Amino acid sequence: MPSVKRYEAREAVSRLSDTFAHLKKEGRAAFVPFITAGDPDMETSFAILEQLPACGADVIELGMPFTDPMADGPAVQASSVRALKAGATMAKVLKMVEKFRKADKTTPIVLMGYYNPIHAYGTARFARDVAAAGVDGLIVVDLPIEEDEVLRVPAKAQGVDLIRFVTPTTDEARLKRIAADASGYLYYVSVAGVTGTKAVPEDQVRDALARVRAVTDLPCTVGFGIRNAQQADAIARVADGVVVGSAIVSRVAENINAGRERIISEVLELIRALAGSTHAARRDRVEA
């Protein structure tokens, strides 16, 4: 049987590579919360963002609000609507990251969103500006690998990783293409569909990650269906990172009329529980 070709992660040292390497040595998964920048307003959003590392976030995915987030379920769509209504713009998102970086030099931030605003901004200019702001990676939901060179190349030149997706329908040939020039980490979409609408099929995730690890040494996070501490626990036992988004932005929505302090406290309480479950599960696996 012919050997399987593996693709090595790029050697450049970054906050992302440092973080995943450190967690690997500790034998635990990364907890990766997603929040939408500007939801429900820029001030409240930043107040949450700046406290995420202290609450257990290892990597932060920061959503770039967009008018038509077609890969996202109702909860994340609604968070974009709230942010845009409150005046969120790409420039304000980058300013938020700059402000965060004044106090936190180590926690990786990955911007997640859609290509249309990036195209309008200009890919080369966007790559320069996100790097200058302190962004470590980009996830562009609707930019397939056949077309991502337009952003991947200028981003790489600035030391910013373009994170690629693997899905339940990715076949072996495409998986190898995805891994061939990927960087940062891979994001496994645990369910076929939009974010936050289906339960995570844990056995299928385990099998899928085995396939991914056969072709690359890049870390692989899992998201799109993890909503509670129990699910985070289960996925943390097999994945390199656990991504939670819909449950977090739903907590914002649930407290929208209760005032800023209540929103912040409720969201951070959820973050602590999810992070604690993610981190503890990995240790249990190592100690067993």
C-alpha cells in the first residue's frame, strides 16, 4: 500500500503556532470562542473581547459583520444585523483589534467573515491593515481553495494565515488539495449545513479528524454545532480546538434588554463554563 503524503505546517513562528504548540505539550484542546464584532454595540463587544483570555479563550474568532452571512444560522445572522445596526464597520473592527493588542500581545485573533467586504476593501490593503492591527488569521467562509490565492498570497506576505475548511463532504483528493498549502490550522465543519442548527455527530467527527491527520500536521479545530459544555467536553477529547459561536451570540440576544453589564456577565459566565469543560476533558484523556 503506498504511503500517504503528509503536508508539513509552515515553519514561521506566530501566535497561532505558539498557542497550539503550547496546548499540545499540555495535552489539551484550545477553546475558541466566536463573537461578532460590534454586537450588540462596539463598546459592549469590546468589553467582552478584552476579557475573553482571562475567561479561558486560547484563540479568539472575531466575526466581521456582513449583510448576507449565508453560511451562518439564525443566531449569528442576527448578531450581524445587530452589529451593523449599531454602526459596525470594517475600520471599527480593526480598531477594536488594535485596542485589544495594546493590552494583550499573545492571544491569537482570527477574523471570520465573507469575501465581499474584503474585495471592496482591496485584498492587498486588507492584508496589510489586518496585520498592522494585530490579526493572526482569516477565515473567509465563501472563498473556496480554487480562488483563495487572491487573499492567501498577500496575507501570507504579511504573516497572516488564511484558515481553510474541511467538511463532512470533503473527499480524499480535495482534502489533500486543502492541506497542501494550508497554514495556521484547519477548521472542521462538524455538520452539513449552517452554524448552530444541528447536533454534533461525535463519532463522525472522530473519524473525520483521523482522515485529516493522515495528510497534515496542522492543528484541526471543530465547530458549527457545539452549544454546551457537554458537547465541548466530547469534542475536546478528539480535536485540537473547540469552536463555539452560536451559543455565545445567543446569550447576547437573550439579555439584550437587560443592559450592558448583564450581557457581559452572562456571556463571560458561559465562556468560563465552556472553556473549563474543554480544558478539563483533554487532561482527562491524557491522564487515563
